[in-house]
Amino acid sequence: MTRGFRDWQNWSGSVACRAAFFAAPTSEAHVADVVRAAARAEQPVRVAATGHSFVPLCATEGALLTLTGLVGVISADPAAGLATVWAGSTIQQLGPRLRAQGLAMANMGDIDRQGIAGAVSTGTHGTGRGLGSISTQVDGLRLIGAEGHIVECDAARDPELFHCARVALGTLGVLTQVRLRVLPAYRLHERKWEEPFDACMEGLHGHIAATRHFEFFWRPRTDRCEMKALHPTEASPASVAGRGGERIGWSDEVLPTERTVKFNEMEFAVPEGAGPDCIREIRALMRARHPDVAWPLEYRTLAADEIPLSPAHRRATVTISVHQGAELPYARFFADVEAVFRNHRGRPHWGKHHTHTAAELAALYPEWERFQAVRRRVDPRGRFLSDYLRRLLGA
């Protein structure tokens, strides 16, 4: 672990910190050494990947780790539908490496630059009514605990830790290995088209029901929606050559979108039935109070799960994301939109802007205290907590 201040900031520039210690371990043993050294120095430990969280989940004045030295597929079992990967791998790095083994992730998000550990820890997701977040694809975890020991957990080994660790914000230890449930490599047929907002809403239920992955972006300047439907296919890419708005490719190539312009983002998960009314209210708010905002809203679906801190905990979910350019002010706009989300009992994405307090979050999560009990058991001294996380979790 390198002593001496190290400056770090996230992808959008909305978060920055100066860490007193920095480490880039290349083995689990090295990670364990860093955790033990930080404990001796009475410094908290946080891990940063590519910085695609817009809130201070990674920021620390203590020890900051990067896991970029722990990358790749450790093992794959196509017959069992399992693959174990190093936690420092980005989702983008995993796509072709899994495909080389004839495998693919069941779903991915709109962006694939995140580290797999961060995506799991924050409940990052794609879209599809029958598909859960990336965290629901996890079959087992290996991490370095607060005392610097390797801990393994799954449905058989410390199932209570496993139950909570799939969305834990990095507070239960440093993830080093993730065992994923995977599918045989598959292709997706992508179709894109535009419709006026009212037409989109009229056909929304049918599109969601008929498509494995459906989402749309509402563009404020035109009041039109960019629709995107993805469905598995056996057809070859050549079969849609020349068709406007269509393509066929491997899932890891088609699911993510290239994002080159930096932005800040707020996203909330609302009950599925509240999704249409919620986006209508945000649209009306933006047209009345924020007509200058040109960035689109994104509307996706997400299956319910049982993970205590998952935004989709025990409810079929719609997620709605709002954006603003990284160079533009966003506080007033996001505050107005957050009020709408609150009215629909929305749960904030852990890695995106929100102002919810620990008491408010506890009221939204039925198993909030179950998670807190596990956290206190495995990290009684709060070695994986920053000031921000202490406030967020009420720890």
C-alpha cells in the first residue's frame, strides 16, 4: 500500500477525494495485506473501479483500492451454467472472454464500462420484465473480510451473508471473485424506431410483454420516444443487413451503448404499475419548470428479487432515469424530479444522485434491519464505511 495522498474523481467529475493510502493489488493475498495494513493504521477501506457511480460510494480519506490487477475469467463450467470471474473485471472485458468459452451474461446494463464488483454491489441492471439485476445472476462470492481473511459465501456457505452481500455497497468486505450464473452465448436482434410520446404510452404494455428486452428514451425537445426492442435470435447478422434501425449481434455487443459525452444521472425504481403515471408526471414537470433540459429520460423494466438492499426487492419494477450534462447545473432539476419519485415510493439507485436519509430508506426496504445485522456482524468496527456511508446507512 502506497502512503501519500492520492487524488481520485469519478467519471462525471461530480465526486472527488484525496485518499491517504492507495493500492492496486494483483492478488487476493495482496488485497488481504492492504486490508490488514489499513486496519493497523485505523483507516477505512474503499474500492474504486471506473467511477460510474455519481455519489461518494468510493470516495475516502483513508485507503483506496483499485482491482484493475484482478481481471479475467477464472473458471467456466458450461454444463452447470456457471463462470467465476475476478472482481476487478469490467463488464466490457468479460463479454468477449465469456464468449470465448461459449457463454454470456443473462443481461447487462445500458453501459458496460463498470467493474463487475461495483455493478453487483449497487444492483446495476439492464431491462426486461422477466430479468433481474446483475446481482441476481450471482451464485457465489469471495471477499476479503474486515480482519483480512478470505471469506466465501453462497447459498450453502454463510447463506445469510450471501443473501445480503449481493447488494452491499462494498460495506461487507472487498469482493475479489464473483461466481455468475451464465447462459450459452446468444445473439440478439435489435430493432429501433421512434414514436410520439402518446403513441409510445398507448402501446407500452404490449411492447414490454412481447419483448425480452424493451426500453425507450423520451426526448424532451421533440416529445418523441426512441424505442428499442431486443430479442434472442438464431438468425445471422446478414439477414437484417440494409434494414434501417435493425442489427443482429452477440449479446455482449448489442446490449450496451457507447456513452462518450459525460453526464450526471438520477434513477429511481418505482412499482411497475406506477411507471406510466410517474413518467407522465416527470414529463409535465420538465415541460413546465425545466424546458431547458435536453437530455432524455430512460424507461426500463426489472423483475422482483429477494435481495435486502435491491431497489427491486419484492416488487416488479420500472426504473426511470433522468440526466443532465456533466458541465451543467443539475441540483434544482434533480430535486424537483426526486419529489415526483418520492410520491411513487421510489427507491433510489445506490450509485446515482438522491437525497434520501437512512430513516427514509429504512421505510422503503422491508429487510433493512436484516442487512444492518449482517453488516454489524462481519464488520463491527466499520472498516468498510466512509462518512458518507455512515450517514446513508445510519451506522
